[in-house]
Amino acid sequence: MQNYDELRECVIAGKKAQVAELVRKHLDEGKTAKDVMDNGLIPGMAIVGKKFQEGEFFIPEMLMAARSLNAGLEVLRPLLEASDVKPVAKVLMGTVKGDIHDIGKNLVAVMLRGGGFEVIDAGVDVPPDKFVELARENGADLIGLSALLTTTMPSMKDTIDAFQSQGYRENVKIMIGGAPITQEYADEIGADGFARNASYAVELAKKLLGVAA
Amino acid sequence: MTNFSKMAYQSADDLMFGRAKVPVTCGYGLEVGTGMVLPEVNFTLPTMKVEHEQLPAILRQYDDMVSSILQRLVTLGMPGAMIEFEHAPQMTEELEIGTAITAKIRTLMQSFYEKHGLRTALRVTVCDIREKSRPPQMRSGEATEKMFEAFRLSAANGAHLLSIESTGGKEVSDRALMEADVQGLLLALGILAPRDSRFLWQKIVAIANEHKIIPAGDTACAFANTAMILADQRYIPNVLAAVVRAMSAVRTLVGNEVGAVGPTKDCGYEGPVIKAITGCPVSLEGKSAACAHFSHMGNIAMATCDLWSNESVQNVKLLSGHAPEVFTEILTYDCRLMNEALQAGQERALQNLFVSSDAYKSVHALVISPQASFEIAEAILSHQSDFDRTRAAGLQACQIIRDASATGKLPLPDRESAWLDQIEEVLQENADEGKVLEDGSAQFGELFLPKEYGL
């Protein structure tokens, strides 16, 4: 197996330019794009995720690593598209109608991207119908709903009901999160899962979609 | 316009709970900062929709909450309290809802004043809904107009004081925090946020003056409390959040420069810095606001408070009653203790305990101690421009943390210490406001609209 140690280390250290350069070097040496991604870039990012979980890394360090990962993926993208390699899954994220708090949602998006998901950000104060429309348009596999206020929690139920009434509920999994949210509330409104924090959201997303951790 | 150039107090020792150099009298004869700490009670709806169809049910909730709060104050013999009505976004957007709640609360307060002589005042905190659009329109657009209309209607329908948790610069600060980008934070807190505060508070002060009510104050919650919560979840370094706390005081101070007179908003832990500079009374929260959020400042926040708040609690039933009245009782006992100390001349001893029990357990607590707040305030006043003041406040916070760590009193992990070095270095390197704006515009340009900040 090709030695990707240096590439992995550069991903972990967030060395964007070096990652792109090393990816090109591996391709020049005849490695496939999928091999470089699966055995170099993604394992490097997985170590970053582990370091974050264990309290060794903060988000800024994780973001730097994610950027270096993206720099490598940019080099690989034309080759991956040609060979039809797809992201883990597509997630549509948004803060529900009436609520304008979004730092939690943004954090979850960062984590999911770091975990190999493609994230579509619907923004804040998103009406239920807009969620359904964007999910259809983008072929989202998972919907992430965020709310910070007790007075906007009911919008989560409205959004899930909209997926139901528009006949699209079976096409997506829905996870919810935010300061006042509980597992009981998720069960009550028919969500598929509750993410107690941004880190757990990635684990939950993988679990809901049956993606290997 | 007041250009604060001198400290309101001679030394940190002069900063004391219950006493403010420039007290505020408001509402039904409520005096804040004249030698007594009073509760500030805040409350919110249980899980329910805020929409027109629900208005009768919403008003019933507020009737129940406020009546029970006022009754508990009377029962416990508390002579007065600040009542805060903080808008959820829909209460600012749907003007009729926010206005109806304001009028309902005010009627209840008047009735308790007439019947029991209970001295209260109503602080209405309008929601800053301008950040709804991305990039946000801070000076134009429907949301901005609606927000100012909500201030006008609040003033006309019962508010005694006006406040806001303003968000100018948050669109940049949020990302800069997640990236630990100190140059970005200088752009957000040293350039954008003060410009927005000046614009915003000139208008709020004008509305308050027109209605002969109090333009109270702001809070850097959107910046510094966001940072504190992110740090608590181990997403960003604690030292970064503590430095942001100090830096954020400048944008809050701008509100006072253009006419806000206090009491500052409860969740603004930069309040002691504002008090040190302006002498205005401050509202703070700590252990009795654990119902709303975690903090490291449970006791130390009491050291300089004039109002003592619970931040917010849902109207849910507990064993002894509904949560708002329960928290009114908790706040009342906290205030009784402080007031007893003031009466007995024991306030210094109590303040020292508030400080020593928290200060060296966390950098978040350390930077809001009376001494640290005083030093940060002095650093701010040693400069003229908002940008230079913001940078100086950040550097002073770095020094305070470094000194506390050097004495061995404050345990600072190596990882945090390394981040402190980096933060200080970037603050030192970025003395040129023009360059920070230029670099920041290149990096964060898609997040903010310069013209919405008068740039």
C-alpha cells in the first residue's frame, strides 16, 4: 500500500498548499484519485475528528484541517467526477421559521463537512415549505433543523409535517437540535433523531443514514 | 454625546455592588444604584407558537407570570424590582404581539404599585431582527424599520426603559470566532460593532427621550457570550473567549457615549467595565441565571451588580410554584444578603468572597473581577478611537490572564497558554485600522455590507 503518512500529517496540521502539492505528487506517481482520497485525505481528517472528540483540537484547528482536505479534494475533483465517486450523503441544514440563531447550525455544518458530507445551508428563518423545496431540488438525504427558542420549537414540527403532507417524508431522515431541544421533543414531533451537540450530529447523521462510522 | 475620557471611579476598590456613581430612577419610583441591589426578573413562554391566533393564550401566560412574580416580591417584602420583557423575534416582527404584552405587563405593575406600593420598572428589550437577512441590512430594509417601530410602540405602550442585544458585526464575529481569527475579531468588534452601536443607540435614545423614558443599555451577548459558550463546549480556546469579553466592552460603551444611561443589560458581563468608566448602574447575572445558561461567574458577577438577574426562565411548573416566581424568590434572597452586607458595613468582606470564590477558577471569571474590569477600562480610556480601544482592551485581558497564570493562582493548560501567545501576537501586529478593514473586507467581504455600517 502506498505510504500516505506525510499527506495525512499535512491534513492534520492544516497545511493547505502542501496537501495540494502532495496529492499531485501521488497522482503523478500513478495512484488513483480514489486511493489518494480513501487512504490519504479521509484518514487524515478522521484523525482530526478523533483529536477534536478527545479535546486535543479546537474548531479552528479542525477548520484548518478541513480546508487542507478541500485543497486536496479540489485537485482530485475532476478525476473523482469522471469516476463517479460521490460524497457520503447530502445534508440540508437550516434554522427553522421564526428563529435567527445560526451559530449552532453553522457548527454542525462544519462538523458534517469534515465528516465527508455535502452540506446545503438553507440559512435562518426558513419556512417549512422552503425546506421541502430545497430538499427536492438538491436530493438531500438528511435534513438538519435547528432552533434556539422555546417559541420557535413548534416550527420544527411544522417543518416535519410539511415533509409529510407533501409526500416527501419517506425520502429523507430528519434530525433536530438546539439548546431547548430534547430527545422527548424529537420523539413527540416525529423527528428521526436528536443531536445533543455539534460533535454528536456527525455520529447521528451516519447512524441515521446507515453510513459506516 | 459624552466622550468618556476619565474613569468614574478612583480605583477598583470603589466598584461595589448596589452603588453607582450615576444612579438611575425609573418606572414606579425604582432607584437603581443608590445603595441597594434589586432583582431583575426575566421570563419566557413555555414551548408554544407566537402568532396572532395565540395572542389571548400568550397574554394569559404573561398575566400569570408577572402576577406571580409581583406577588412573590410583595410576600417577601422586597421593596422593588426591575421586570424585563425580552422580545422573542416574532414579538418584534409582529408589532401587535409585542405591544400587547408590554401593555399587559405595565398594567399589572401599576396595579401592584397602587395596591402594595411595590416599586418596579419595565425594561423592554426589543429583538435585533436585522440579522435575519444575509448579509444583514443594518441600516435599511423592512426589518430595520420594524425594529425601530417596535421601540416606538414599546415606549408608547408602557416601557420604562429600552434595551437591546445588538448584533452589528456578529456576522463577521461568528465566523472569526470559529476560526479563532483575531484580525477578523478586530474588524467585527473594533470597527463594525461600534459603528453599528453608534447608529442604533442614537435612534433608541431619541425615541426614549421623545417618550421621556430611559435609554438603558446594551449587552455584548451576541459576541462574548457566544464565545464563552463555544469555549465551554471546547470548540474554541477559553482564553480567546475571555479576550473577546474585554474587547466587546468598547462597542457597548458606544451606546453610553451617545446617551444610554444604564442599567446595562443583564447578560453583558462587560458591565463592570462600563460602570468603571461611566458610573452607570449595571445589571448582571450569575448563579441564579443557571436556569438559562451555564457560566463560570456565578458569584463574581455579584461583586459589582446593581440589579441581579436570572436572565430568562420558562414558565414551567416546579414543586413550589412556576419557575418565574421561584427565580424571583432566589434573586430576592441573593439581594437580601448583599443589602444586609451594605447595611452592616460588611460589603467589602462579602465582595471579596464573591471574587475569591470564582476569580482563579476560570479565565472567564478572572476578566470580570472588579480589578480586571478596572484595568480593562483604564486601557480603553488610554486611547481615542473605537478600534484602538478594542485592541487595547484585548491586550490588557491577555496581560491580566498572563499575570494570573504567572502567580500560579490561575491554572492555564499549555494548550491555552500557546493560544494566548498567538492571540496577543496578532493583536500586537494589527495596530493599523485601515489595514484590518482592508484585509477583513477581502476575507469576510461576502458576510457584511460596508454601506450598512456607513463605510
